[in-house]
Amino acid sequence: MTDPIRRKATYQRGVDAEDRCVRSLTSAGWQILEQRARNGAGEIDIIALDGETVVFIEVKFRKILSEAAYAISLRQQKRIAAAAEIWLAENPTHQSRSARFDAILLAPGGQARHIRQAFDASDLS
């Protein structure tokens, strides 16, 4: 059984990491559409507009950046893609826009890496 105090601290680190990403994206001129968007397929950490492109962003915070990159499993990619499909269906004003899936990896000490087009949903079938 997971220690509830540790679990809460881990959750809070994730929320803090997402908030940091939102601030960075906003300062770079991106429009944040939603944060921690949940639906029947799962959760998307950040949904934003990069110009005219809807971007579904997964944020991962780990001790080192390479661990963060490996933390986005194929199963999770499928879940994010399914959640994005539902989100687009529920937000018809964005359906005609192009979309992509990015990842933002974070590690202690301010290390960060934004991976554009981290995965392609068409490859997940």
C-alpha cells in the first residue's frame, strides 16, 4: 500500500510542475485552453494553442530528464490520444485545427526539455 503522505507529496510536485509549464508557455505567447482536463478516457495535463495548433501536453517530473522521457509509456500515449479525441469532440470550435502531442520533461534544479511532437497518435492503433 502506498504511503498517503508520499502520494500527496508526489501529486503536489506534479501540480507544481504543470503550473511551472503553464507559466512558461504563457510567457512564450501560447494560449492555455485547459489544465488537468479529465474525461472518460483519462487526463491531459495541459491543452494549449501554439499559434493555430491545438497542443496536448504531457508533463513529467523525475529525478533526471531521461527518466521523465521513459515515463510516457505506449499505454499512456494511447490514453492521452483517446482523451484528446473526446476533448476535441466536446470542443467543436477546435476540431478544424491541426493538433499535436508534446511532452515537457522536468527535473530538479530547473532542468526542462520541451519535446514537440513527442508522439504521433496515428501510430498508436
